[in-house]
Amino acid sequence: MSYLSVESLGVSYGAIKAARGVSLSIKEGETVALIGSNGAGKSSTLNAIAGLIGHTGKVGFDGIDMSSFPVHKRAAKGLALVPEGRGILGRLTVDENLRMGAYLRVDRKSIAVDLLRIYELFPRLRERRGQTGGTLSGGEQQMLAIGRALMASPKLLLLDEPSMGLAPLMVEKIFEVIREISSSGVTIFLVEQNARLALESSNRAYVMESGELTMEGDSQELLRSSKVRESYLGELNS
Amino acid sequence: MSIISKGIEKIRSNKRILFIGYVLLGIALVSLPFLLSNTVGRTWVRILDFALIYAMLALGLNIVVGFAGLLDLGYIAFYAVGAYAWALLASPQFGLHLPFWAILPIGAGVAAIFGILLGAPTLRLRGDYLAIVTLGFGEIIRIFLNNLDHPVNVTNGPIGINKIDPIVIAGADLTRTHEILGIQFSGAHIYYYVLVLLLMITVLICVRLENSRLGRAWIAVREDELAAQAMGINTRNVKLLAFALGATFGGVAGGLFASLQGFVSPESFVLLESIMVLCMVVLGGMGHIFGVLLGALLLTTLPEILRSTASPIQESLFGAVYIDPEALRMLLFGLALILVMLVRPTGLWPGTTRKQLGNKG
């Protein structure tokens, strides 16, 4: 049974249609990637699912139709978005940022346990816990954004371009953590331009081209598909 | 300043020193009006009263601007609403003479409703755009009060409302002089104690708010609204609450002002007043309760000191008064603002970034 089900979702900015007829589904425990080139409509799709922007079509999650829900209500149902640009609260410390992620939760004990877990996942954040968010490096901010989303103990983690603007080594590190989170059982929907890393870290994937989904399938198979290799992995016919 | 805050941190951790500190503060607060009226004159107690009212106003605005990050340039409108609510419910204007314990909550409630009225249509605005709309709102309220003398006379227009009832407790008019245990207490002196008490309550509420879930939500909205939404914060409600609660304090302060003064007119609620209150918040340290208190006290008392010293100093130095104290006041005020913004851009006493280690909630 699908956990997240999106049916003929559409997003438009005035006359421009950023996404059309997008239908996709994610099962519990899966990590699904959405790849595509710049401006294909990946982030619009993700933001629409999170409720940040208005959309047509249906977004169902965990048996509830969330199409009419505003962002905060979708968050309350278990969606946690790591937005593009990370959305760090710059003048709050790392620790405060993480605690803010647990805003909707009331059980102090389990919040404290989760905080320790995040610090284990990101030892770097533990070192910087008293530092304000604005003083962190790009990679550390990305870690913080992911950690903060996890503090909500989400049912579905929505990641928007986690590799953006990061040094290659840091990108590797971030994806290592994403795989680790995935293997701990969290369902993940990942939007990413770096197709190779996205496919290597996911179970299934969708390919988006100028607002529409053009391919879908097992990530390993897509990695071998000649069309994907040609268009997104920068390989000429081998 | 960091040495001072470290010192404060040390004192905070020692309960006995803290207790003695509170006792000393209490004695200082109680004896301050005696000290002032016996040294620099009785008018100073009255000046102190107004300083306390402005401090309450500044704390209210601090909720909107400092905590939630919503730039409000029309805040004085809520002060006006509170003042006029008191004036209309306790003066010969309509022949109504409600007791203070009834008017105070009514005034606060009416101001809160006006806060929501301002907040609701401006939810999507931020920064400069919000500032412009709030500025307009402030002026609209003032102009309304100015023109509401016809077709039906409600506010008496520019003439204002006179003979407003003071606070009366057990038959005693608090604006008159009373003798208690052989000591003479002037009206301003008694009001001072009432205001100190109410200001303490205000500070207490502000501190509680800042450390509450709502306070954290305000800070998240201030820092990044989209991220706040993604964390599950209902930013609409949270912003409306900021406007409503900020307005409530403004309304209470306005009511106290009307009852102390005995007279209100639209003149007291001009744009410059909004800007002054905002200056108290920014100069003191936006978002930091005690910084804002400091800002309010400085900006209300320093001009008065100047007023009473500028002319005599000029006379003794040059034999004549060359610059009118009023002109000098604005000149020095502008200079002080520029200096503070250059040297301490985050205010005189900004809040230290809390470094919460460990598992405190």
C-alpha cells in the first residue's frame, strides 16, 4: 500500500506551468528519488507536496487527503521538509534550531533521546551546538536542516536538493547520512540534480522533464538505462 | 558589557545574593520617589510615572517587533484606543463612570481586537511593506478620533475629553494627596506605586511569554517564516497573537495614561510617538526585555534632564540662551541615535545569545 500518493498534481506560476499531471507514490520505508535537470519542476513538485505552494490535483498521505491542508497541518500529519536554501534560524544556536524542529512534539523525554541520536548522527553538530546557525558552513547548515527535520520524528522526510552549493566531499558525506537515515527505516522523498548520487542512494526513482514525469523505475535499473546515462549521468553511448 | 553579563550570570546562580538583590531593588523602587521629590523636585515623580507608562508601551511593542519581527510603525494607535476606551467609559462625556477594575480589562480587550484588525489584513506583508501599512493604520485611528465629533459626538474631536476619572480604590482618589501613617503621598507618588506594580506584572508576563512555546514560535517566524511553517507552526495564528498581545499592553498603558492625565486628545497619539516607542525598543536592545526597559527609561528621563539643565547651563556659560531646549533635545536625540547605531548596532543592552547546553527544555 502506498504511503504518499500524488495524483495528477499541477503547479503553475501565472501562465507558466511548472508541473503537470504528476502522479507518483511512495511506500512506507522506501527512499524514492526525483531527478531531472535544472528547471524541470522537481522543487515545485516537492514544495507542492509539502504545501508551501498552491497546487491542483490530490496529495494523499497515510490514508488522509491533504490536498487542502496548509503547510503546518501537513507537518502535523508527519511530513517534514528540508527546504532548498535550508531555512536555518540564523540567530539561534544549533541546539535551539534542533529543539525548534520538535515544536509539535510534547514528550520531553523522547525529544531528549532524539536530540542525542541526531548528535550521534552528526558529531559535527554536537561540536557546534552552542554556535549560532548563521555561522555554520554550508555543509554544516545542511546537516542542521536535516537534523532539525528529523527532530519532528517525521513519517516522511522531504529533501530538496541536499547537495546544492556544497563541496564534493561534503556532498558525499551528506548522502552517506541520508543512506543511514533511510536504513534506519525513515521514508524519504529526495529531489536531486546529482542523478548518480540520488540513484545510488534510493530504492526507486522518477525522472522529470519540463514539468512532467517521463520515466520511473528501480534506481539500479535506471542507473543502467542508456537514456538516463546519456541525459543525466553525462556519459556518452558506451 | 560581557563582563557585566557574566557577573549577572554568577549572581543568578547564587540564590542568597539573588534574594538580597531583590530586596535591595525593592527598597530602591519604594524609596525612589521620596528621594526625587526631596532632591530635584516633585515634578520628577510625575516624569517617572510617564517613564513607567512608556516602559509598558515599549514592552508591548517589543512583543510585535522584537519577538515576532513584525515592524509596526503605528503602535501608538493601541495606546490611543486604550486611552479613549478609558476616557469614554469613565468621564462626563457619556456620563459613564465605570470602576477601574472593569475598564482596565475592557480597554485591554478592545485594544486586542484592534490588534487583530490590524494583523489580519497584513499577514502576508513583511518588512517595509508592513511598516507602511501599520503607519497608515496609526494615522487612521488618530484621524478618526480627531473627526468623530460629528455627526454624532463621540470623541469631542480635537478638543479631547476632559475630567476623566482617576483610579479610585476604596473611595480614595489616587491622583490626590493622601496622608498615610503621617507621611504625605502625592497623587503622582501613589500612581508611581500602581505603575511599578503593573510594570512588574508586564515584565513577568513578557518573560513567561518569551520562554513559552508561543515565544519560540515567534522567534522562528522572525528568523524564517517558511521554515517556521515547515516545522508545523501555524504562522497566521502566531502572528495574530503577537499583534493582539502587543496591543493589549498598549491598551492598558493608554488607559493608565488617560486616568493619570485626566485628559486625552488626539494630539497625544501622533506618528512621532510611535517612532519614539520604536526607538526605545531598538535603542535598548530589540527582543531583550531588560534592554527595552532601559531604552524606555533613558528616552523618557534624559530629555527631561536636558529640559531642566539646558537653559541654566547656557546662561552660565554664555550669559544668554542661544538654543531652545526643545530644539536641542531633537538635535541631541538624533546624535544619540546615530552614535548608538554606529557603536552598538544591536542596542545598548542586547540579549545574549542563549547558549543552552544540556537538556533544559
